[in-house]
Amino acid sequence: MQKDMTRRLIETSVRGALARCQQSPGRAVRNLVDLGLNFSRGKLQKRLLTTIQTMLCNPDSAYYELVRDTVAHVDNERLLRFGVNLGYEGCTKGARKIRAIEAENGFNVPWALSLTVDGGLAGPAAKRYREIVRQGRGLGIHTFLLNAADDPAPMAALPETAEDGAFVLFLESGQVTGGLIERLRDVPNILAAVHAGPGAQQACARLRAAGYPYAVWGQYADPAPILSGQWLESVLPLHPILALLCPAKSCAGEQQRAVGDYVRAVRERQQYPVVAMELKQDLLWIDDIISEDRAAAYFDRCGDLHTVDGDGYGLGCNLFSADLQDIFRRALPHAAAAR
């Protein structure tokens, strides 16, 4: 990967800050946020880092416990690569490109792309998925959410071909095998997300022992266990960096927004040593900061597009038969252009 000078400076500075976290986590993380603000050029990155900066003024913040645990158990180079890819490539360079493409072409480009891969990555499909990731990066997308419908190990091939991307691999606990751990050893730009169900304790322990950063995820139809705090408290013993909540198809929009509001309030109160996200609501919130219209794109295992409202689209919006730019032009026009 050919790196620009700004990225080289960021990596050098972040690497030093992560090393200092071992001695003084609180001071080092505050310096790291200040450093990020100095390099920030985009609206999204400035807004996120300013919010974090304000939070860290609270000496009792549970996030300090999260920082201490993370730097003690996660390989620094993996944190560096994933974090810089997400923050610099995605929130700064990528966001700038997305805004430029949207302004010039009159269609929306989502900040993140979600793909469910069926049957692993073999044959012609492997080439097509690599091409879709390449097209996404060309449009400014650097964050990819990968859902493994089968063996997840071959999916490591996608991050390997996009070294400036940040990939989140959603897994069932039984998929976190010794073979997968070994396969991901040389893939530093990937974050494993383990389903917080039976077997999660063992799966997370394997990732933790290997020094890999990881998240946990859960799907909800009934928001009650989340709004009561029960779900978040249940995942704390797993020591994840992120706790991701995904709404079921049966979950009403009003319920999803209630969970999104709750998650944002939890983050503001800084009461848990984990960063909680309602995945759909937070991705839309980020996209709303980047551009005028909110947009989301999820491709199911057949390659069909689904957007923020859950609507599916026909053959003209299938990633095996059309390019991303043409799909977005058809399905995600700017609001003004669609009227």
C-alpha cells in the first residue's frame, strides 16, 4: 500500500501514543485524541473526536478502564492499522471523496457497505467480491461489514486485497476456531465481531489470547432487555471493545430509534467500559454527518441490494450483474433528484 505523507505522520504519532498507554493510559489517550483533532480535516472526524475529548474530561469515565484493558491485551499494530484505516481513510479521505462524488453525480454513496457472503469465497464469486470492494474504495467507501454465511476463513482474502480498508467480520461463536485465528494472523485491518450467545465466552477468550481486537454483537426484536441495561451488562465479562446491536426485520422503526437513543445516552454517561452502538442507527447518523442524504447499503447472500428502509431491489441492483456506481445511481438518488 502506497501511503501518503499525512498517513505516515499519523501512524508514527499513534504508534508512539499507544506505547505510552502502557505507562499512563489516561494521559496517553487524551493526547491521542488531541493528536487526531490536529490532523482532522473532515466534519465527521472533528465532531467525533471533539465529543470524545469532552467525555475524557471526566476522570471517572468507564472508558479509561476500556483503554487500560485494550492496550494490555490487544496487539498495538492491529489497533493502529484498523484504527487509522477507519479514522483517516474512512472518516477523512473517504468522506471527502464521497461528498465530491455525490455532488458531481447526484446519487448517494453510503459510508459503509455490508455484504453477506454465501458459500465462502471460491470460483468466480471470489473475483467479483474483490472487484466490489475495489469499486467501493474508488467511491470513498473504506468500511466494510462482512457477514459469513458459511466458512469465514476465506473472507480474509478481502481485507488482504484492500489494505487501507477497515473490515468488521460478523461471526457465530462456533466459527471462531483455531484455524480462523491462524488465518487472520496476517490480516491486521479486520475486527472480529462475535455473536453474544452460547459459546461466546470461549470464542472471545481465543481472540483475546491471540491479541486480536474484537466486538460482540446481538440481534434484537424486543428492545426491553436492552433498554433495561440487561444486555450490555451481560456482555461485559467478554471484554469487547464494541457492543453492536442489530435490529431484527420484525423490529419496528420506533423501537429501533428507542434503542438508538438509549445507546447514545449510555455512551454519553460513560457508564460501561465498552462502546455500544445500534448499528443501523449509528451508521445512518455517521452518513448523515458526511453528506446531505442518509444512505445505507446491504447486499444479501444472493447479491441483492437492501437499503435503509429494508426495501429490496431487482436485478438491476444485484452486485453480480451491475457495478456499484450504477446500483447507487438507480437506488440511491439524491432526494432533490428523486422528486
